[in-house]
Amino acid sequence: MGPQLGRTVHVVIVSMPVSHHHHRHPFHSILPVQMTLWPTLVVGHPWRITETGDQQLLLKLNLTLIVWIIVVICADYFVFGFVVRYTAAREREKAQKRLEAAASRTVSPMPKGKKGSNPQPKTPVRSGAATPSRGVDQRALDISALNLTEKEEKPQIIEEPPKISFAREKLLEEAKKALDAEGRNNKKNVSLVVIGHVDAGKSTLMGRLLYELGRLDEKTRIANERGSNKAGKGSFSWAWSLDGTTEERERGITMDIALQSMVTPHRQITILDAPGHKDFIPNMISGASQADCALLVVDATTGEFEAGFNRGGQTREHILLVRSLGVSQVIVAVNKLDQTNWDKSRYDEICDFLRPFLTQSGYHSSKTKFVPVSAMQGVNLATREGDDGKVLRSWYDGPSLVDCLDQLEPPTRDIYAPLRIPISNVFKGQGSGVAVSGRLCGGVVQVGDRLRVLPGDETAIVKTIDFEEENVSWAIAGSNVTIYLTAIDPVHLNIGSVLCYPNELVPLATIFTARVIVFDIQIPITTGTSVELFHHSRDVPATIANLIATIDRATGDIVKKKPRVLTKGISAEVQLSLRTTSLSGPSVVRPIPLEPFSVNKDMGRILLRRGGETIGAGIVLEIFG
């Protein structure tokens, strides 16, 4: 045949696919190699190539290229296979160790052999072996190497519920003995809420008082002083003893209730430091509902007292709120008198201004006391000795703040009433339990009691009880306690829920009647007015469904039936109905735990707010649904 230029010859190299551990090399397929040869080629078997001219060198180069491609493919195959085998061996080795470790944890130890027994010797485990030991499931090793085995669940330790120490009758006898002993010899327990306008110095006053009474050690005081100076708020160093959160310290205001305790010669006092800013009135209400007495702190500097007492200030509103929640004793601490050079006329002016308002608000003059103090200098808190109190001693010889606190009288504790514990806070307890805090509004509770959570169908068991930072076996009405619960999911515990005994359930209400007193409001109250209802630590939306009658505040007689509007200062009987809180879906009104005031005074008090302003307060008369 004559020479033909441009003839294309396809040389096909066939490679058989090789399977190794189910891995296939990407080049294990038919590989076409295309060459363009200028001369005429005759391909036979064995290959015989005939050509003309000087193109033999080109043909050799092409054939050499084919050989090198084959060599590279083979080398790549062997390297890839080695890596796969090595990796699989390492994974099997790890899987084997993991299975053996799991077996050693789950299998109980062999009992000691009896006399004459022939125990089997242990087989040593060879580390670094590429091939797994015989007797081990290969499939289990492969699954374990791919981390597909189920995770080993740790067995849950089921705690035994604590046992009840006393029967109900015996517990009431012990509580009665404790109350009698408290009245004779021991210190009486009193809870005190600290109220007042923002920046009146409430937290600073209580922090300095804790230091004067030895409740705040020197190390903590120095740490608070350094921290406040570093943050550029050196004047808030005493307040840092109660304002513990980062946001409170950065903003320089109290935002939530701070709980502390202190001891005077005759009283064990639980301090509830309430926020003074109007944005945190709900938190203030939560603290005031747990208190027996109140400490009102006012700023004596010119203009500051007036700003707190005038409309929009919190001094006036706080006084009305705590009285509406059942607090009948108040101590007025006239603070920052050192900034007025201990001016007696300024002190008398403030006292004369507040006395008639306190009497009008329902406080008896015998249960109202005034005391001049300086929180920053510590004058007249516990003593008024030293140069700072020299001017004060020249015109004031009355009691100090500690002396006034030591004379507070706790209200009567009703231990025979059904148990009622409104929850004011929920937090994680020790171990797997959950803790709740609140004040007992009646009854007695002890470790081991099974309690019902309302609203809801859940029950819990009392694990431990903490009172005044001490672990106790039982607690009585009027105590501010922290209760650690078990046998309940924390999701079923909410702020505002009430704990009670399963056989003495608290009623749940969506519609009820109440007798309310209308505060100083600008817009009258009419039928259909939307309000925010506050009951202990719970606040829910509600509607004044009906204006039943206006009542004479002195005699309680009906003045007018079915009035059209309610204006400031009027006492009236109204019907309230709760509203739903959901914006979409079915409209379901959730009931709240309430009781008539005649049954339980603490559970029968309510507050009404509208537009960030307290418009009224009252007591529950009757529950309908």
C-alpha cells in the first residue's frame, strides 16, 4: 500500500477492573489512547509496523508515551490501594479497642472462684495489630469505625423521694410551738421591702447598712469599690452589694428584686430591695407582695424630693402600691441630708409633706416613723457617732434606722389555713432538681410533701427547704423560702403559679368581682376598659366587663348602682374578665389562681394598671369561673 498521510489509528488499552474492599480506581476502565501518525501503519499480531521515510522516531516516542501512561496508572493504583488498606486497618484497630472498652464497662466483674475452680487466663490485647482478633464481629467493627454505633446511654440515677418527718397534726403542733417560742425568746421574722423614687439611694442605703451590721465583709467591700471605680461609677460601690447583675451595674439602677437578710437585736429581717425606675414596676409589685413592712427612702436634696413625689414620680405610686398589697407599717428614711448640711428645716418640711399623704393612703400614724440618715457617710444607720454626725446630734436625739427596724411587728401567721405558695422565681437547683422561691401565704410545708402546681395537672415532691440561707425541715406561713423540688419537669413551673396540697386546691378564675379603689387618674374608667391585672408575680390582660356599683369608702354602703364611669378617688364594685394573650389561633383564656379576700387576704389582693400607670387596687369578692 502506498503512503497515506493523516491516517488516524486508535490504539485501545484494556485493563481488567480489580475489586479490593469494594474500592474502584477511577482508571479501572477501558482507556482509549488516540494517536495521529503520518505514515501508513499495518497493525497485526504481534505488532508489525511498516513505514516509509524518517518517521520511525516519532512512532517510538508515541509508543514510549503509552508505556509511561500504563506505568503511572499502575503505580497510582498500588499507592491508592496501600493508603486504603492502611486507613481501614487503623479504623478497625480503633473500633476493636472501642468495643473492648465498652465490653469491660458493661460486663460485671467475675465473682471470685470457688475452691478448686480453674479460671481462664486473660488474653492480652496486642496494640497496633492491623488484623482484628478472632471472635470479634467484623460487621460490628466496620459500623463502629464509621461511628454508626448507638451511643451508650448512662443509666439515670433515680433518687428516692424524701420521707415525711411529721404527720400533719404533729407538724401543726411543732409550728405552733415555734411561733410561741419566737414571741417569747427568739427573734421574730419580718420581711421588708425597700421602695422609693429612682436614685433616692435605696441600694446604697441597704449596702451600707449591711456593712454596718457585719453582713458585708471588708474583702467584698474593697472589691466592690475597686470594680465601681474602674467602671467609672465610684458612687455606686455600696449599691453593688445588692445590684449584682452586669446590666444593673452598668446602668447604675436596680432592675429586679434583690434578696438579702440581716439581724437586729430582736428581729430577723428579710430585705427585698425593689427597683425604683418606672419601667420595672412589675418587679416592684412582685417584691411588695412578699413583704410585711416597707422602708420608704426619699431624697432630701432640693428638687429631687419634689420630682419623686409629684405626678410621674415613683414615691407617690410606691406608697399606694404597698398599702394596696397589705403593708400597714412604713419607715420613712430621709436620705442625703448631708448634702443639705443637715438642715433641720428641710427635714421637717419633708415630714410635714408626707404625713398627711400617708394617712390619706391608709397608714396609721402609730405605724409610721421618720428617721434622718446619710447612706454614703453611714450616719444614723446604726449609730450617729463621729464628726459626720456632729451636726445631726445637735438637733436630733431620736432612734436610728436600726432601732426603728428592730421595733417592726410581724403580722399574724395563719398556719391552719390551706397551703398557698405563689412562685416568684424559678431556677435550676442542685443536681437534677429545680428550685422555686416565694412566700408562704398560709399553711405549713415540710420536706417530703407532695404538692400540686396550679394552673396545671402536675405534682412535685419537696426535696429540701432553705430559709434565711439555712436548710430547714419545714416552714410556716409568712416565710420567704426557697424550695427544691423533684419528680417534676421544670417546664411545668412558671412564675405566678401557686403550690398547694392536692386535697386543698386553690380556685382558678377567669371571671370574678372585686372591690377597687380608683387612684389619681386622668382618663375615667368605663365598661370595656382594658387593663393589666397584677396578682403577686403574675400579670395578665383583663377587661372591666361591668361596673356594678359605687361604694361609700367609710360605711361600705352602695351609693349608686350601674355607674357609667369611675373617676379618681371612687370606690366601686366591678366585674373583671381575663383576656386571651394569643394573637393567632383559637382564643383560649387561661385561668389564674385566685381566692376571695375573705378566705385568704394575701391571695385576694389585686392591682390594676393601664398605660404604664397604676389606676387602681382592690380585693377579690367572688369567683364565677
